[in-house]
Amino acid sequence: MNLPGAYELVNALIAGVLLGGLFAVTALGLSLVFGVMRLINLVHGELIVLGAYLSLELIRRTGLDPLLTILVVAPALFIIAVPIQRLLLEPLQAKGPEPALLTTFGLSVIAQNVFILIWSGDTQTLKAGYATDSLKIFGIHVPVMYLISFGIGLALCGAVHVLVQRTGLGRAIRASSEDPEAAAALGVDVPRVRIFVYGLAAACAAVGGVLLGTTFDFTPTTGLTYLLTGFVVVVLGGLGSVKGTLLGALLLGVVESVGGAFVGDGYRDFIGFVAFLIVLSIRPQGLFGRVAVQ
Amino acid sequence: MTRHRLAALVALGVLAVALALGPGWATDYWLLVGFEVAQLAALAQGWSILAGFGGVVSLAVAAFVGVGSYATAKLSAAAGLGLVPGVLAGGLFAVAFALLVSVPMFRFRGLYFTIGSLVLASALALFMSNYNGLGGNQGITLSGTAPSIGAAYELSLAIAAVAVGSAAWIARSRLGLGLMAIRDDQDVAERVGVATFRTKLAAFVLAAFIMGLVGGVQAQRVGYVEPAGSFALSWTIETINAAIIGGVGTIVGPVLGAAVSVALSERLANYPELHVALIGGLLILIIRVAPDGVWGAAQRLLPRTRRRARPGAPEQPAAEPVTTAPGAPRVMTEAGRVLLRADGVGKTYGGVRAVDGVDLELRAGEVLGVVGPNGAGKSTLIGLLSGALGGDGRVELFGEDATGLGAAVRARRGIGRTHQVPRPFAGLTVMENLMVAQMHGAAKGKRAARAECRRILARCDLLEFAGVPASELGLLRLKRLELARALAVAPRILLLDEIGAGLVENELRELISLIRSLRDEVDAILIVEHVLDVIRECCDRLVVLDRGRVLVSGNPAEVLRDEQVATVYLGTSGGQEVAPPRSRAARTDRPVLDVKGVAAQYGAFRALHDVSFQVGAGEVLALLGSNGAGKTTTARTLSGMLPTSQGEIWFDGRRVDGRRAHEVVRLGIAHCMEGRRIFADLTVEENLLLGARNTTSTPERRRRLDEVYALFEALRERRANSGAALSGGQQQMLAIGRALMAAPRLVIFDEISLGLAPIMVDRLYQALAEINGTGVAMIVIEQNVERGLALADHVAVLEKGRIALTGTPADIRRDERLVSLYVGEAKGTVP
């Protein structure tokens, strides 16, 4: 272990907060699906990676800027996700959490291997002119992509928060998540709400895919890492709460970044995971959550 | 032993010998295939023990395989440990690892455990690929030559045999029963005496041992270990695939699944990605069409195959005569001794003192009643006494301090309790529900336990349902099951939480005589109850709780005459029925709802037969009947929650049946469901607005809100509070208001008085009369007959899913059949 100086620490802190914005985007969909359907969507990581691959194809064919491809890729993922919920997951809803969980497990296995068959196992990245630039703020170098990811993450979380907390659709979403039968008795078309939420989650995943593909690189199996960081974020932040997700993401970003500065970059995710296990075993309801889901 | 069973055992023995002698007759290729199948079968079976019986879905298979591999490799390289000892060491290290992580991991429940296990496995894999010790990324090479394929095959065959044997044993054991109870409801498992941590740990350790052994054999076979291989997620993926494809929680399934998986991978050896993707697809297909796997499906298709025997399964139905007499006379504690003492017990929920410093004594030979308005803290008190809830103050049981003891220990010491809302182990049969309590709570052997369970079931009139899954019982029988299961822990003290709620007169009679007869079996009983007949006829002493404190206690008759009690609980009208004045202007004879010959069923159980009735515009129909007669089922059928299997429902000239619930609301039928069902995540106003989804106009929504607030002023004051922060009566107001927000022309009110103090019920029925005065037609389902009759224009009485009687309230009052069913019922909740 090599002790970092004050400069490195501040640098790591800022990078961590900014990175937290990206984590928030990649975790948001997981949080929504978990909150509304009580489903751990194990294919979430693959949805993120699919977003990145679709963006890659679009860039290759049209030369669009990666960030602009979000406008195409996010709706595309929404459309791809709808039949998954409607045809595969919705019919399993009444049978307890395991069948749907294991179905998403199967989907994740299929998706990873299909990615390899189509795009091979090579490492890819989404190229943008500004992807490797960095800004100097108060003497500290901040990669531009970190700033962009942070901004988009904040905006996306804000938009989803308003949708869930302030609109009629949001009321229906929250009611469906708490007591689907009672919601239906009041006129909520619950299966439709769930389909919408699943689609929305996939669209958020696509945004995350494009951002991470531009900031870092990715392979067909990258999804697992983002699924796991997503878990950490969602559980730290408390389930189904957008605010909690954002807070959890920022916290994880800082913990990983600062921890990485102490014990080496290879251990970043390891530190996050161990922090997660420790926190959860002390506070099973998460850091910011009120009640644990049984 | 039957001939079938003998034949099966002989066949199994021959197969085992043939497999064990494999290296003598099979080619190396087939031995390799056999080795792979045995490895995967062992892993899948280990995983299935946890998932199938315990309901614990672990995604950490790779972690245990990896630990086993590394332990074997390190000990071989460093200490020259031989083949078998090395593999055993792998298993033991995996067990040690399991013990180490079990403490934090078992704090996670259900889906959290699944997440935690994947994070754990990934953290370990990440650590190993970064850590420079243990050979770093190069890994470790084992000393000595790798075992021949024959030896590896035999070793993994033995491990698979251990795994399958363990699963077969668990399926019939006390441990398996405890695991299944935990799977269905961990809290309740604890309350009937299952040591949940130890039970889960046993299964977890067993699974870890098997996985560690497999890892050890793998390390020996390959000759080296490295992080990327030993901790690879593919171990987990293949294991789960094999277990599910074969059939989780079965004995043969995981083996079969392993064979299918390996066979497919041999076929597609040149297309590994395609193979894995296909297996993923197969997995999804199996979950959808055959959730119990290939083996489960095969068993269903072959009806002659014996179903696997579970410990609670009645071996020969009604083989032994069952006595309904009380059990062997037991030594009763000398009367008058204090068995349970609570000193200042309390509990705070989010700033509200639900129970606030209650002192209580329960003496041997005593039946103590606890009454009080809703939210007085009665159920919380039961939770505190039984150990289900932790709070402050001190609890003493049988002369010893029990404050820090959990629910399981208290159950084993002799506390049996019921739940106000029944919480059966839904996946277990009625018999198995009791067997869990007998074998864990009462610590009885299987044979003695079964006899005792049959006796208890006979006493509670449930014997004919012994083999029925608890999920298929109706509310009335679930309530009896609660009592039966509480008795099955062989309690010295029984805590009964509103077991009389929702029963009609003849059912109450039975309950009262049952409770009285229990005085000879248990030392003391504490009864929380709203039905005052039960209190009056069973209790020696009565305690009245109000806002978490003891208000009055003493002789039941005197306490019920107390003025304070009358004010807080019984209501100023003394619970006398109020027939509110109504405007009858809006009434017409034109039926707004026309139900024609409707039938409905739950699975195979036919709940409604040929039900026909009409409701005129602006009219009130009271729907009466005993529990299980089909009242709520009728309501659910009308509102589209339960499909009809026959007949037609017409509302205002439009066909209703065949539509889903949210569409029916839009036609103008609102349903105020039994049990209030308030959304705690939504504020009071949001709860209301949710009901107004059939209008997009903001002024219209505003107008409807104002109408509801005018009706229930208390809701306006609490409009920004969470729905959960309301009292029971306010929640019922909110439920009623929410149904009105759709501006319906017909509202179905299902049991709005259930569990509420009489004073609150008066208030709600006044509101109903006002609502009806505006021209809204109603169907009122009510267990309290007088309440229903006082408001109704017409009455329909259901009996066993059929309309037995219809008429005006005056007609019905004169009818003998109603009298026989309900005589004196109105007195049930009123002194």
C-alpha cells in the first residue's frame, strides 16, 4: 500500500463523485425494476452493453457523435425490452420471485454469447474527439467524459424522480409496486405499468451503455461489472428510490476512487463490493433505505 | 417394505455397481463424459438443496468451487497431500469459508441473499486475480502426476452419490421440513421454533462441502489452478442450468439435468457460445412450461410414479383411528403461579409509541382477555411477548428472564401464538405446517409428531385437509390452521390474536367451546379479541388497552360496564345500530347491475354456482352469508379480479364479465376491498387521486377530492401524510373515499366494519348512508347482519356459493333460515 498525497486524494475524490454520476445512470434501471417488480433483473448488465454495441454500429454506419446516438439507442432499447417483459416476465409474475429472476439469468447467458457471436470477444470503445480530453479546474485534471457523464446522470435521475414522484403515471407506478391488486381495483392497468417501467429501465441502461462505452471500453462480458456495481448502488441507496440511487452511486464512486488511490486501481471494484457486504450486513435496509424488502 | 420399493432398490444397487465399475468396461471418452456429468450433478444437487428446500438462491457456486480447488492445490504443492486427502481438504476449506461468510450473508434475506452471493463471488474472483500471493495470476501447479481419468471419474461419482444421498435424506428429515418452512416464511418459521440460522447454516455448509470437493477433484484432474478458471462464473451458470432443467428440490432432477447439459455440450463441442446460449434458452423454456424441471414433468406425466415422500405426508390416509379427545393428561402448573410477567414493555414505530410501558401478568390456569380500539397496540403486545418483536422493558417467562430471547427459543419454551392475518407456510400441506411446529418447536420425533398432529387436526376440524396445501384453504380454515399450528408447538401459554374476527354465530360457538376445552391442555391463554362474546365466555380477567397503555383491568363483566371503556371503545351509542335517514329520491326499479347465472372458481375449487341477482339504480343490496359462503368471491368476480366461468354480468347495458379489473372501474363499478389496502408509499391525497384515473380534467379531480374531504374531514387534515400514518378507522375512510374518486354509480363495500371499534363503525355507516343519498348504488358485504339490514333495500344471502335467500330486510328478518344461521349474531360485537 502506498499512501497518496493530498493532491492525489482530492483528485480521487472529485473523480469519484463524477464517476458516481455514471454509476447512477447504470444503476437507475436496476433500481426501477427492483422497486416496482421486486425483480432482480440479471440481464440489466447485458442491456447496458447492448446499448453500447448498438451505438457502435450506428457510429460505424453514420459517423454520428456517440452522445447523439443516445437519441436512437435509448428508444431502441425500450422497444427491445417491452416484449421481454410482456412475453417472458409478466406471465411469471404470479409465481414468486425466483422464476422471473432465473429467466433473466437465462437471458443474460444468451445475450453474452450472442454478443460474442456477432461482435466477437474483442475490446471495443466508442470514439469521440473529446473522449480523451481533460479540463483543468483549480489545478486538477478532470476528464471531459466524466463531466458529461455526471451531467447526464444528474439530469436523468432528476427526470425519473419527477416522473415517479410528481405525475399520475408515477402514482400508478408506486401503487403497482406496493399492492398490484389494489391498484388494479382503482383502475390502474398494472401489467402495462410494469411493461412501461421495464422499457424505461432498458432505455436508462442504454444511456449508461453509451456513456461507459465512450468513457471506458467494453467487451461482451462487461455487463457483469455494471450489474454488480448497480446492485451495490441500489442496495446502498435503498430500494426503488431514485434519490437513494443517486446518493448510493456518488458514495460508491468516491469509495472506489479513493480506495483505489490507496491500494491500487485493480482493487477498485473489490473495495466497492466488500464495502457493500459490510454495510449490508450491518444495515440490511441499506444506508438510506427505510425498510428492507423481504 | 413393498415389492415396488425393493425392486427399485435392487435396480439402484445394480446401477451403482455398474457405474462404479465403469473404468473396467468403458472407454476413456465415456469415462470423461461420466466424470463431467458426475461433477455437474454433484454441484447441481448441492445448489438444489439450498434453493429447492431452503428457497435460498445462491449465485456463489464458483466461490466454493474455487476455494476447494485452491485448498487442494496449495496443500498438494506445499505439503504433498495425496489425491483423496487433498480433495477432502478442499471440501473442508470450502466449509470453513462457508462458516466464515455465513454470519454476514445470512443477515440478507430472499433476493438480498441472491445479490449478496453474486457480489461475494465476484469480489473473491476479483481479489484472486489481483492478489500476488497464492501464485497470483499464474496460479499453482500441483505436485505429482494427475490422477487417471478412471480415478477422477470414480471420485466424482462418489461425490455425486454423497450429494444425491444427502438430498434424499434431507427431503425426509426434520432439517428439510425446517428449510421448507423457512422458504415459505422465515419469521413464522422462527415463531414455531425453527432455529432458522442453524437450519440454513446446515444446508449452506453441506452445499459448500459438496462444491469444495468438486473443486478439489477438478484441481487434481487438471493439475493446476488459476483465478480465471477456478473462480469462473461459468461454474455457477452451468450448475444452475443443470439443476433447473432437471428439477430443483427433487432427488433425481439435478442428475438428469447434468446429463442433458453435458450431452448437449458434447454435441456442440465446436460451438461453445451456441451451446451456452441454447442452454440459456432451454432454461427459460423449462421455467415457463415445466417449473419443476424435466424430472418433475416426467413424474406428472407418469401417474404411477410414487410422489416423493415428505415428512409431513400422511402415509396411509386414516389408517389409525384418531381420537379427538384431549391429549394424555399432562402435568399442569399449579394454578395461580405467574407464568408470564411483562414489566413496562414498549415498542416505538417511527416516533409513535404503539405499546407504551405495559405491565402484565399471566397466571397458570388463567384465560386473560385483551381488548381495545384499533391501534391500541394489541397485536404489537403479542409480538413483544412472543419475541417476534424487540422492544424495551422486561419479559419474564416461567420464572426466568426472557427479555433477550428470540421467538424460536420462546416457542420451544412453550409459547404458541396465532397471527391476526393468517400466515401459513403456503407451500406446505396442512399436516406439514403442524409437523414443522411439532418437530422443531416441540422437539418430537417423526412418529410421535405425526400422531400428535393428527390429534390436533381432528380437534380443530381440519383432519380431512391434512394433505391439502395450505395455500388452497379459505380464510376460516386458515384461522383454524393458525390455532392448530400454535397448539403443535406444545405450548404452555397460548397467545391468540383475533381468531374470532369474521366468524358468524355458529362458528363462534364452536370456537368458544374449543378455547374452553383448551384450558385442560395449556397452562394459560391470552386472547386479543374484538368479538366480545368470546371475551365474555372464555376470559377470567380482562385488560383494556388504549393508545399503548393499560386503561382498565379486572373482571370482564365489570370492565365492560366501565364508562371509560364505553367511551374509547364501544362508542357513545353503545354500539346500538343506527339506521341513518336517507333520501330515497334517486331510487328506481330499473336494474343498474344484472348478474345472470354466474359461476367462478379458484383452481379446481368452485366457489360460486349459478349466482343471479339485480341491483336497482341508487339501491343498496346487502350481501350476507357465513364465512366461505362466497361473498368476497362475488365481489371479486363483479370487479373483474376473478374471471367468471359461466354466466353474464351486465352493468348499465354493458357486458362486464370478461373485462379486467381496471376496465370495470372505468365502467362505473368501484370496489372498496376487504382489508383497506392503503398504499403506504403514497400520501393520503395521492391515494385518493389514484382512484380518479378515469378523468383527466383537473377541476373535476379537485371537485371529487372536495366531496371526499367534505365527507371525511379527518382525511383533509391528513392529506399530506403517508397512508400508513393513519389509524385503522381513518384508513377505512380513505379506502371508502378512494373508491368514490372514480365517481362510480355502483360501489361494492367489502367488510368495512372488520376489526373496527363500534364507535368507528357507526361513523362509517353514516357516511355510507350519505353516499347512497347522492344516488350511488351499493352492494354491502357485512358480517354484522344488523348493520347490513339497517341500510339495505334488498338482501341476498349466500350459502356455499349459491344464493339461498333474497328479499327485503323485513322478509329476511322473518325467515327461519337466517335465524338459524345468525341467531344472536348482532350481539356478537355489542354488549
